[in-house]
Amino acid sequence: MSMVALTPRSERLLKALIEQYIVEGQPVGSRSLVKQASLEFSPATVRNIMADLEEMGLIRSPHTSAGRVPTELGYRLFVNTLLTSQPLEAVDIRDLEEQLPSHQDPQHLIEAASGLLSQVTKLAGVVRVPRRAHSGFLQLEFLNLSAHRVLVILVTQGGQVLNRVIQPKRRYSSAELQEAANMFNSAYAGRSFEEVRRSLVRALEQDSEAMQKLMRSAVEMAHEVFGESAEGDPLVVSGEANLLAFPELSDREKLKRLFDAFNAKQDLLSLLDQSMAVGGIQIFIGGESGYESLEPCSVVTAPYEVDGKIVGTLGVVGPTRMSYNRVISIVDVTARLLSGALTHHAGHGTNDA
């Protein structure tokens, strides 16, 4: 990209062409560009500049039209250097915030964020659910249900709550269960799920006489919950049908690959995990994603946090001619609102449970 040097006139024309194409979705001709963008250039000058931009690989001419459309390289230059920031209005931010209330449980918040991204952008919203194995363990509670059934409530530092009914080997009083939970939380709070799992396995392999009976009972009961392999659906997708409204995505084979990617989820998961590792707003245009299924699209992502720690990623998938300035702001604000809601829930998770 650094090798592409444009004059101020070329930058202005390229910016105007891309903005017009994003709105109209039709190849942009020189006369239309002069009229719509209020450029002071003559159509002949515009044609000459467009010819230069095409030679640089920033725009191209579809064989069915005399107009021009941006290339991936053109979009990349536009996003990196020509994009005009469009912060959301305070009223729009409040509207988004009202749809992500912190009193909801984390799973509902994540689903709401995906649906909200889809609804506001008219594209497909995606949210990478935090991996429980790498989440921090906050605390565990045991509640008597009957003589032989105990409800285990497990809360992560990300605010996720997992409930599981188990049948311990003997009956425990409420006081015993409270003491067992306190001992367990004191030993394991703040450690990742994977660390707790490994520690529980080692503890169970030890001589039972080396561990207090009550603590061993707590370990045995907790192991039933921590030993679960099911992580749930790792990706929440909303609004895939919105993409059917874009003619450039109507090619049957492209559409099939794209919807297969939504169903299989692996390509999107890999991309969102990659984004989470880098941090910050990430924009993948067309083939930059590295996945054939996503080549007709752009993906805009942002990480979300709990207590300052990145736990997942969210974003939107849409055509390469998406309104980047607006979409970037929406993704950024939604990530921050989800982070705030999840952090608030994490701080009150035990009360909600």
C-alpha cells in the first residue's frame, strides 16, 4: 500500500467514487461522478484520473459497464487513509445501550449483541462466545435440593453462570455445603477453568486421607461440573438473510460458500480468534481474510472485555461496499457496551445467580 502514491485530486476523486458506489451499488461513470460529488473537474479530467487509478489497480471497469468500481486495493487505501470518521450520536449510543441491559445473563447479552449488530447495520452480526476453558473461575456454590440432589452454581469471571444438578455419595447439610464451597473458592478462585480441571484431577489422584473429607467432597462434586467437555455454541450469528439484499452477493456459488461458512462456522471462528489475538478494530476486505468463503465480503471486528481482559470478539459480515465509517463506529460502540454490561454482571453475578 505504501507504494501507491496519489495526488490530492486523485485521492479526492477516489474517495468520491467509492462513497458513491457504496451508496448506489452501481458502477460510477465520469459524468455521474462530477455531478453527484460536485467536483470542479471536467469529465475529461475525471476520465484521465480514473484511467490512472485503474492502472494502479485501485478501481476496475466491469465488462458490462463503462463505469468503474473499487477493487480490494482501492477499498484498503480508502479505509486506511481516506475514510471520514462518523462517530455515533449520543442518542444512537443510548438506543444501543438500552438493548444491552447489564441485568441480563451473559448468554442473553451475547445473543442480543449479535442481533443488535445485524439490526442496526442491516448486515450479518457475529459474536465469538468466550471459551470457558480459558475463562477465569470466580466462585462456586452448592445448594441442597433434596436428600440426594445438590445444585452446583458455577460463576466465571466473565459473568457466565453454569448450573448443574449432581447426586453426591452422601447427604450434606447446608452448613457443610457452604463450608465446602468456601474452602473450594479460597483454593481455586481466579484460576482458569483449564487450571482448575488439571488441579482437580491431581487432587483426586492423591490419597484421600491427605485431604480434609469435606474438601475432598467439594473437589469430587466440582469435578463433575468442571469435567464437562461441552462448551456450547462458540459463535452466535444473526441476520445472514440481510446479505441476500446485495446484488454483488447473489452469485449462487459465492452465496452457497458464504452460507456454508455461517453454518460450519470454522472460518469465521478462526478469523475472530485471529482478531482477538491482535486486538483493536480489525477490517478484513475480500480476500484479506484468507478464506475463500469470505472473499466476496468484508468483515469488521472488535474485541470485548470483562474487567479489562479480552474474552471474545464481535463484528459484522457484509459486502465489500459496506458503509465502513458507520459500521466501524457501530462495531466499536457495541463492543464497549457489551464489555461494560458483562463486567457489571460479573461484579454482581453471585447475587443474580
